[in-house]
Amino acid sequence: MAKKEPKTNAMRMLERAKIPFEVHRYECKEFIDGITIADMLNEPYERVFKTLVTEGKSGGYFVFVVPIDKELDLKKAAKAAGEKSVEMIHVKDINKITGYIRGGCTAIGMKKDYPTVLDASANDQEKIIVSGGKNGIQIELTTRDYLKACKGKTADITL
């Protein structure tokens, strides 16, 4: 009998919503940066996205999803979120705020549905790859399905 692969919260949510996705697994004992992951999966950097969590001036949390080789522009991000300013949350707070750990954070299935903004460059990709909710798991799906799953929108948010 084949060993059943464990599912993450994000995978279960996508299945419940009947959103098709493909799983990419890789060896991972601890946090690995996105560029290393893209190289391991042999994927171009513009298709692989990292999930960043910020806190706005108002005290609310906002999720920004950008290509792994790009930096989040905090001014553009704040504007997209309708905030005066946003700043990155501390790594130690990721689990408390999102329910996920560093390197395994995805906008799909966080503890709460935080406003999510995907970099507009994703519109140039038929499919994007994001964390699957656990280190060692990436999920690939269409940009449209990703936005539907995380109730997100797109905006130009990189430097």
C-alpha cells in the first residue's frame, strides 16, 4: 500500500474549493530561501513567489506575495493596502499571526483571512508557485485560482 502523503491546511482548502493545483515536494530540514527552492525545482524565478506578512499603521495585518528575486516596496505596499505605512512583522511572530512557520507561510489558509496583494507581475504568468503551507511543499496553480483562494488582488508592489 502506498504511503499517503500528508496534506497541508492550504491543500485541504484548495480541494474543498475545487481549485486544481499541483504539488512540488523537495528535501527540507529547515528554512530555505525561495531562490534555492526555485533552483531545486528547476523553475524560473518569476514564477515562484514568496509570502510576506506586514503590519499596517492601523494595527491590521496585510499579506504581500512577490517574486522570490524581488523586494517588497513598502510604500507601494502601504498604498495597495490603503494604509499610511506598513512594516514587516518579526520572524518570531509569523506562527502566532498566520498559523504557519517561516518558509512555509502561504496566504491560503492562514488563521484569519488577511487582505492579500499579489504582485502584478503574476498576471504575466499562466501559473505561479507558492508555499504549500509547510517547508518542503510548494503548490502550483493559476494566478486567477490563487487570487480566488486567498481572496486577493494584484498591484505593483515591488521595488
